[in-house]
Amino acid sequence: MKKVLVTGGAGYIGSHTVVTLMERGYHAIIVDNLDNSNAEVLNRINSIVGTKPDFIEGDVRDADVLDRVFSSYEIDGVIHFAGLKAVGESVEKPMRYYSNNVEGSISLLKAMDRHDCRKLVFSSSSTVYGDPVRVPITEDFPLSATNPYGQSKLMIETILRDLANANSQWQFTLLRYFNPVGAHASGLIGEDPNGIPNNLMPYIAQVAVGRLNKLNVFGDDYPTEDGTGVRDYIHVMDLADAHMQALLHFKPDHGCRAYNIGTGNGYSVLQMLQAFEKASGKDVPYSIEARRSGDIAESYANCELSKQEIDWVARRDLDQIMKDQWNWQSNNPNGYKD
């Protein structure tokens, strides 16, 4: 059985990926500092798959923690999630993002090198495309960033490419996520951000269960069909499957390869709101606010390369996303604190 280190594995995307790994017979080892996650997720994973993943509470910037983990387990590969991901917060607190995301990744890579483990799947983002000149976006588009969060992902991608060019033993797969949403079909795990959500779907869901008063829609004057921002929303379990496929498709001449992980379809904020109201039967009040700094009008993916090279396509549609999102939130109105 292969052992996979999952940094940030107690978080939203990490926990769903850990479930997928364990269901496929992998031994998952989580390192997470619980900065934006909850240890209760380990019990929920146990309820789904019948056993808990190994868990080490610690920060990837702590070399001693990483050396302990790599010395205790013969790690075959790493999936690196551990990172901060709120665009707005990154604009306000850029150093927090560069320290956690970039410094953390360098610390992890140094530890991997010390312990001769050189296969890594990196949790990247469509933000590395900046404000794209057109859509859908393909992997060969120019790279840039409109905020420090995106910049941190871009920096890490550059580091990984440089490492792969310098040493052919390194094998990196960069998964450029578009907008992960939804939850596990069991309703046992889902997105539970600390404080006010920075992402659309948990915000809508928390309004629906009464935790928040209304949804703030940032901008209705974009050059889109209804004036609100358009994004490619992908079910988190499809995203988890993408990590599984990435692990299965490393090869000796792999180097550093990037793949878009999305659906190829764009939906506006108001379209997502209406789809959620239909699935939940709840009215979600909203107000139009000024645009947020760092936001762009439209972003959705062309995912042909991921289909061709890692045999992955998104399989869950918008109705499934909304059904699972509501199942999670309605059964856990206060998230993991219930």
C-alpha cells in the first residue's frame, strides 16, 4: 500500500481527497496546523471509510515536524494543499500569504529532498492566469496574478519548474483548480471556513441556515450576462478524483506538468444563487456591493489536456453540487462545531 503525505489534509479539499485516497487503498498521512480546519474532520473521515487517517498537528514551515514524519513513514508521494487561499485577505495581509504559502512550500521541498521523496502534486489555482484575455483558459495562457494569493501560487509554480529543470528526479504535477464547491454525498464533511466565508458557496449556504443575514454580491457591472462575476465551479469530489489521477500518472520523464481542473462551464454569482435556492427551497437575500480589489470578470477552463494526459474529467453537474452543498450545510448548520 502506497503512503501519501497530505499537507493541509484536514482542510476542505484535503479532507475530501484523503477520503478518496483511503477508499482506493492508499495510506494517507495528514500534516495540518488546523489554522483553517478542524480536527473533528478526522472522526468524520473515520465514519465514511471505517478508519482514521494518521494525523500530525504541525506547520509545514517546521522542519523538525517534517523530518519526524518522513523518518517515521516511507512516503511515496506528497499532495501539497497547506496554504491560505482568500483573495481579499491576501490583499490586506500579503506577508501572511507569502510566509505561509511560499515559505511553507520551500520548507516542504527541502524536507522531501533530504528524505529522497521527489513526487509532488501541488494545489495550484486558476488565479495564476491573472485577468485572462479570453475564455476558456488553456494551460499555455500567459501567467500573471492580480493579487498576493495568486502571486504566491505563481511563485511556487516557478520554484517547482526550476527544480524539475535542475534535477530530473523531481516529478511535479500542478493542478490549477477553478472554484471548488459542494461536499461529500454523505453530508459528513464539507467546507467549514473559520469566521466569515471568503468563497461564494459557503457564504450562500450559511445565509440559508441563518448564520449570516444576507449575501454580499461584489459588483454587478462586469461585462457578463447579468453583470456579476462568472466562474467555473467544480464539485470537490471531482477535484479529489483529479489528485488521485495525478498520482497515478507520474512517469520517469514527467518533469513539471500543469493541468486545469474545472468543468469548462462558467456560471455567474446570481446563477449560482438561483441554483442553490432551487435545490434548498430557501430564499437567500442578497445586496449588491462594490467590486472587490483583485477580482476579475470571467474565468472558466478548457480541460482537454487533463482528459488526455491524466484521464480525468469532471462528472458531477451543477444540480449535484447544490444538492450536496445543501445536504452538508443543512445537516451541519454550524459546521464541525455541531
